[in-house]
Amino acid sequence: MEFQELISRAKAVVGHRELSETADVGEVAAAILSGNGNVYVGVCMNVTCSIGFCAEHTAASAMVTAGESHIVKVVAIDEEGNILAPCGRCREMMNQLDDRNSEALVMVAPDKVLKLSELLPYDWRKTW
């Protein structure tokens, strides 16, 4: 599956929505292609008490709930369709879900794709 299809899937769910006086969602959406060929999408969740999480977390949670953990490709976009590189927390979370995820392809800009291992070059679990 091409990244353009993942971007289209993310675009289908992106869009700011207020859930309550203290919670809003959807300013960022992510799409993950799993090792089994399934696509999982998610949106960011922002809550006033600061325990919200990123779109990559939501998509990964859907993937894990479905019984998968291997990520092949991942992309995140904002409401304007701009590609967003995952934050450090998301990078680390995806890396720890499955040892194969270090090889996951991550779109970080419209014309740039890197392996997750390139975004986390010094894995804290390894002895250097």
C-alpha cells in the first residue's frame, strides 16, 4: 500500500471536534499499515488535565486491540493535510510495541520517509 492511501485514510478522520468543555479531538490524524496489511486510524485527544494523547497512539491502540503489533508504515497529518513527524513519545511507543517496528517506514515530510530506527538512532535498550 502506498503512503498516499494512508494519507487518504487519515484525511477521512481528521477534523477538530469538541467533545466537552474540557476535551477536544481530531486536529491531527494518523494511519498505520500493519504487518497483516490492515490499516488503523486514530485522532489526537486533548483534555484540560493534560492526559490526552497523539493520533499515533490512538491508531496504535486500535491495532493492538485488533491483536496486531507490527507496523509497516505510518503517517500523521494535520487538518490542512500537512505531514507531521511523530513526536518522541510516539516514536518510542511504536518502537516498543514490536521489535520489528524499528524497520517501520515513517513519512516525516511530503518527500521524506525514514525508518523508525533512524528517528530513534540510540535505542536505550541496547548496550553501546
